[in-house]
Amino acid sequence: MNLESVALRSFRNYQEAQLTFNPGVNLIVGDNAQGKTNLLEAIAYLGSGKSFRAQKTAELIRFGAEFGEVEGTVFAQQRKQTLRFVLFPGSRARQIWRNGAKQKTAADIAGVLPTVLFCPEDLLMLKAGAAQRRRFGDSALCQLRPNYDAALTQYNRILEQKSRILKDHFTDSRVLDILPEYNLRLCQVGALLISYRARFYEALGAAAAEFHGQFSGGKEEFSLEYRTVSTVKDPFAPVSQLTEDLQEHLQQHSRAELESGQCLTGPHKDDFTVALSGIDLKAYGSQGQTRTSAISLKLAQRELMRREWGEEPVLLLDDVLSELDPGRQDFVLNKIVSGQVFITCCEPGRFTKLGKTMHINQGNVMI
Ligand code: ATP
Ligand code: MG
């Protein structure tokens, strides 16, 4: 797929901007705080309806503006398509348009413009806390499987309601009457999450192992293991079995949850580990191994998306190339040649010959 152009209106620090892109490499150059990441955010949002950094829609709208807009023309699924989001700062729902027709949810545009974002924090994800790895896995899986996205949203909502019950029961014990019902729903939806994740991580690990093999010249063997709650013996088991496993787990922790007033463990604490030739990366990996493995995971994410839709997703590299040594830069660039890529950097340096260069200055675009 190929993002041909984007128009921004009151999006972040852009007042009004029109950009046309190269089907290969697009280099976005500018000083700090000029709007480079904002442009990548707009592209990712156009494809998924999600921001990788805003908590609220209002943050995406230019300060003081009544609404914001992102529009793009994409060549995907053998035809030209348009996507458009209109965003409002208050409680008014955003509008999603595809080819001039209004859509109900972002799931209705899945597959038109899938994107993979790669930023410097991702390079360290294998040394970071579990939350960062979960964020990576969840965001990849949400794009691949809109039903997973819906289940995750539901799970988080139930978890929030259960947290409130656990907090309130100290002052009003009647709220505990509804706790078993919430626990059951949490286990049912949680089982679904585990089932999706087991399959996703298996495929991701296999694809990443291939990239890592090429990277290390076959010297290191990359392996990934999905980690979920201890009572789950086989994450590939039927969802009914996983539901039972989770119920057993909750039972074991119910007293501790009531005493602490908090939801303790569950699929919301899931993680994955990476080992190189059997040696745990988080504990023992060198800086280079950590980075190389993270790059392999990101390229694997792109590969799974390519298999899903039969087209190469757009790759967004935010400040990441400058963090890599020339050998790794070349590896990444050689592995992405078949698709469209957006690269932000302050200093274009050795990349200028790659494709089209755009200069961004205070939300204005200069070619
Ligand atoms: P760096 O090289 O430091 O990463 P960048 O070019 O990627 O810089 P961005 O993160 O794209 O910078 O843009 C940051 C600028 O956008 C900040 O100056 C910020 O104040 C401004 N900005 C963010 N949101 C809004 C908004 N809703 N309205 C107006 N300006 C905004
Ligand atoms: Mg930036």
C-alpha cells in the first residue's frame, strides 16, 4: 500500500498543510519541536484511529481550534481510497469517513492503511518493564485483529469496574454481591485475550527469529516465549478451558484482592520473554543484542501485517535510525526496500539520497 498524500487542518501544531509522498522513502527533516513526530502521529491515526501518544482526542486538535482534521489518499487493495477523520475537542464524537461514506467505527477502515511505528523507546523494550512490551504486543494485535481490539477494550472496562468494587467494599460491603459476576466476565474475556495472544506471539516469534538469524549471520538463535498467569498450562487450549484456568487463578488470589482493595494478577499483567541461544535477554543481553532483537521484532510485526493484507504496511521510523550504528541502519533499510517508509531525523546526514526529503518548520512544510 502507498500513502499518496495527506492534508492536515488544525492537527497538533499544523494549521493547514498539504503533503504528497514518495512511494518509497520519505525523509522528514527538522529541528526539535517543529512537528515531525506530529506528522507521523497523523499518518498512524489516519490508518488506525488511534494515537500512539495522546491520551485524549482533544490533544490532537490545534490549541484554540474548534475541530481538527486529517485526510489522506491511499493506494490500497488495488484502488485509490480516501480516509478522513474529523475530530472535536469536547464530548462530540469524531467522524470517520472512507471513500466519502461515513463509517461507524475505526474497525471499518482496518486494512486500508496499516502502519508500524518504530521509535527509540522500542529499541529498549526488551530491557524495559512488562508494560512497554504489552503495549507493543497489544498495539500490533489490535491492528491485526479488530475483534481482539474490541475484547481488550471490554476487558479493561470490566477491570476498571471491578477495581471500583474492590475499593468501595471497605465502606459498603453490599457491593460485593456483584463481584462474582464481574469476576466471571473478566475470566471469559481474559481467556479470549490469552487465546489471541498465544497465536500472535507464536507467529511473531517465528518471524523475528528469521530476521535475527540473518542479522547475526546465524550465530544466535532467537526464541520468544509468551508469559501469562500461572494456572494456564496451555495458552492454546480452548477458550472454555482458559476461562476455568483463570477462575482458578482468581480464586487463589481473591482474599489478597479483597484485603488490598486492588485487582492483582490476570492477563492484564501478561508479558513475553526473549532468549538468544537459550540465554535470557532481559537479564544477560548486551546493548547490541537488545537493539538487534527489538529491530527483529518490529520487522516481524510488519511481516505479519504484510501476510495478513498481502500488502506492505507503511513503516514509520521516528528518530530511530540516528540511534543505530551504520551496520544496523543498513540492515533496517535493506529490509524495508519493498515498502513505503517515513523517516524523521534532525540531521539527514547519509540518508538524503534515499528518496524525497521534506523540511518541517513550526508546522509548515517546505520541500
Ligand atoms: P523532536 O525532534 O524534538 O522529536 P518533533 O519535530 O518531532 O521534535 P513534535 O513532537 O512533532 O516535534 O511537535 C512538538 C510541538 O508540537 C511542540 O512544540 C508542541 O507544543 C506542539 N503541539 C503539540 N500538540 C499541539 C496542539 N494540540 N496544538 C498546538 N501545538 C501542539
Ligand atoms: Mg519527535
